[in-house]
Amino acid sequence: MPDVPLPDARLLTAAQAAETLAVDVDEVVALILEGHLRGTRVGTRAQWRVEAASVDDYLEAQTEEVRRMALWRESQAASFPELWGRGSAHAD
């Protein structure tokens, strides 16, 4: 179940969060239900509201994940002799 936001938290509509994240509104709802974003349903029509801070947290987490994956790919591409300082392993 999605967390209930704090009373002083700035809330975004699902559409605003979707625009910030460059995804569809359905994806924002899925991210809330999966626990990646903090949100709640409010109003008589029970529309989703998302904590702005959780959008920022999600973007930071995604940026860190991309950085780590890039480092992993880079480490997998390096040859062991290059890492150990014994010259290049590439044949010319």
C-alpha cells in the first residue's frame, strides 16, 4: 500500500509527476504501487497525488543506477593486463 504523505509535503498530480519523469501517467501509478514513488489517492474521485520529494529521490536513484551500470560495463571491458599495468592486451 502506498505511503500516506506528510501534511507539509508538496504534492504533485500524477500528470505533473509523469511530465517530470517523461513517462506516462500509468507508469507513475505503477511506480507508486511498486513502492518506487510515495503517493496517495485523495479527493472524492480518488486521484493520485505524488510527493515531489519522492520524484526527486527516484530520479537520483535512477541516476546512480545508470552510473553504476556504466562503471560495471567499463570494468568488464578492461583487460586484466591493462589493469595490472603489464601493457596492453590488444593485438595490433
